[in-house]
Amino acid sequence: MSAFNVAKFGGTSVANFEAMSRCAEIIENNPETRLVVSSACSGVTNILVSLANGVKNDNERLELIEKLRAIHVAILSQLNDATSIEPRINALIEKVATLSEVACIDVTAKLTDHLVACGERMSTHIFAQLMRERGIDAVRFDIRQVLRTDSTYGKAEPNLEQTRTLAEQNLIPLCKKHVVITQGFIGADIDGETTTLGRGGSDYSAALIAEAVEASGLEIWTDVPGIYTTDPRIAPNARPIPEISFSEASEMANFGAKILHPSTLLPALRHQIPVFVGSSKAPQEGGTWVRQTVESAPLFRALALRNNQTMVTLRNPKMFQAYGFLADVFTILAKHKISVDLITTSEVSVSLTLDQTDTSGKAPELPLDVKKELEELCIVEVKQDLSLIALIGNKMSEKKGSAKAVFGTLEEFNLRMICYGASPHNLCFLLDSDVAKEAVKRLHIDLFE
Ligand code: ADP
Ligand code: ASP
Ligand code: MG
């Protein structure tokens, strides 16, 4: 294991000159931090995603590009000497402008990845220069030379072996000499084409890179001092959790707690890398440690909310006491590479939710050809505008009364789907999006406050 610490800074942490300077201070305070993974400046990826979806109105498109330029120029203007990086930022903005025009003619996932990757490519130029101006020997490194993925644009899968080999060749030697500033979120496939890991993917990048360099620690610096009992924006009395196990935190991330990308903890768990989550605005407030083993295993640990859920219900009266229906359904889904998230069944129907985490951020759709094929088997109903709430805890299905506490609180809500007992760590249910935040608030009051 190397003595490297990997520190990741999210969008709000690098939103402007002051925020970036606070990150620099955090890096300076820990000499073991040799590798820094940065997101795009706050708001930038959202603008890039809009452009990638094709903004046909010229004025609107140019306005978005000017907004993008303004975010970066504001930081450049506060540097002592931006002359070396200004042309690079300008070149990237020009690239965005050109690709945005192409996106008006044809939106593709490949083009989207090229376009949205420009955010992290810009922020890291600026971050590295800011560090150098503070007297740190910092270099910017293009992570596409190391983070090798497949070609699933928008939600690429990393190739761990190749990433490790490339890190050994290209990255570790560099970290021994300099503090390396690199991009989260982006990678490249075998042909060198740019890919992305899905929205919020910088956390996952940081963990993958930490694994590849065998880091001794991974720090996720964000805008809240740790992982809370639920999103503090929804429940004002949510409180930070000082220590949480990998499995509990993974479930939280999986079920939508935006604080961590769903896959972040997989590499950390594989290599037993302790993860710290803290606020770059207030590092003195401490944060959350995510570890393999922790002292407490409370019945209720946290609540997570995931929006934009799509539920597919497949009904077939002939399914009653028959066999083979589910196998047929899953054969069709597998053939079309449709990934299923939750599932419940009854005698004559099966309901499932579709997996979703790609860069577009849209609710997943059941493609028309898949729907048609399923309709040959059964009646297909697709429902969107749903949200999933997950209660994360320990041994909930073994403890008497825990379901009563939850469903008592949710009495007035129309629950569309309930999954309970398959995992000792979660109980989750689907409900209409417009009432989901209220349900989280009430559950938080009754179970955590
Ligand atoms: P970054 O840009 O640093 O990656 P994100 O916006 O992706 O930051 O994630 C941080 C946000 O996650 C917080 O501001 C908070 O609103 C939200 N969040 C959701 N669930 C939780 C939770 N359980 N604990 C803390 N923050 C949470
Ligand atoms: N910039 C990307 C996003 O906003 C990745 C990240 O910040 O984690 O989704
Ligand atoms: Mg994030």
C-alpha cells in the first residue's frame, strides 16, 4: 500500500476562487495527499448536459456558453497569472460551442460524453494553476490516460486491470514527485474515446483511482460535514453519522443518497481503503468515517430518497399457478440489456423498477421494441413520476415492531411497491414523487428525532 491519500472535491467545493482556495488549504494540511480528483465547477455539468441534449435556439445556446465562460473567467481573473491556462480554457469552450451545434443535429451518448467531459477538463487546469500559485508543486494529469472503461457512453464500466496497470506506469511515478490534480467523472475506452461514469461519477472515479494506486485513504470533500441520517435539505434535523459500515453506506448510496455515487464504495471495500466524507467549507467540523467494521449497528441508520423512478407492471392472468412466465420476461429484458432494480411479484403480476444512473439524468424508459415484445406475453403498464424511499438499518426484518413503526408513519401515503426482507439492511417502497419528500420528513421525525 502506498502512503498516498486521495482527496476528491465536488462541484460546490471548486465552485469559485475562494472555494478552490479552501480545497488547496485542505491539501496543504495533509502532506500524504498526493492525488486530487476534482469535479467540474458547480453548475457546469448541468449546462453541458443541456447543451448535449441539443439547444436549437441560437440565442439560448450562446447564452448557455457565455454562462459557462463566465464561471471560469471569474476564477481566472483572480489568479496571479492565468496566461498559461487561459488559452486552454478558451480552446475547451470553443470545443463545447462546436459540439453543441452538432448536438442540435444529432444527439448521441458518445457526443454527450465528449461534451460533458469538458467541465472536469477545465476545472482541473484552473485548480492546478491555483495550487502552483500557492507554492505547491502541482501538475495536472489527464485521467483518460489511466481510467480505462468499456464503451458504454454515459455510464461506462471501468476495466480494473487495465486501469491498475496504466496507473502503475503513468500515475504513481508522477505522484511521487508532484501533487497530481486530475479529473473525476471521465475516462476513455480502448480506442481513446472519452467516456463518463454517470452523473455524480467523480466519487466513483476517486475510489477507482484510489484502488488503482493502492491508496491508504480516500477523502470525499463536499458541501456537508459527512453522511447524515438523511438529506439535510429535506429534513432540517438530520444529523451527521460519525462512523458507518461499508455495507450500510453502500446501501445508502445505492438507494439515492446523493452524497456518494452508488458505486463509490465498491473499490474502497475491495481494497479496504477507509473513506472519509467531510465538508470543504468547514473541515474543522469533522465528518463521517466509512469502515469495514464499526462499533454500532443501530436498527434504523438512515433514509435515502431516489427520484425519477420508472415502474413496469406486467400482468398475465394465465400466470396463475403456471411456470415459465418470469423466465420469459427476464429473457426479454436480458436480451435488450435492461437492468432491473427492484422487483415484487404476485400470483398474476410482476412489478419491477428500471435501473438508472446514466449521465442524461432522465427517468429510464422502457424502449418501445421491448414493450412490444413483452406485450406478446402480457399486459404492460409503465408508470413514471415515482420516487423510492429506502430505510437503511440493521436486521430490521428480525426485529419485532420495526415494520409497524414505519408503516404507522406512512399510513396516509399510497405505497406503490414495498420490498422488505430480501436484505437485512433495507426496507424500501415506491410512492408518487410529489409526496416523497413529505414522507421522508415524517419518517425522519418518527424514527430518528
Ligand atoms: P458534490 O458536488 O460534492 O459531489 P453532491 O451535491 O453530489 O456534492 O452531494 C452532496 C449533497 O448530497 C448534499 O448537499 C446533500 O444535499 C445531499 N445528500 C443526500 N443525502 C445525504 C445524506 N444522507 N447525507 C448528507 N448529504 C446528503
Ligand atoms: N461533474 C459531474 C456531475 O455533476 C460529476 C461529479 O461532479 O461527480 O455529475
Ligand atoms: Mg456528488
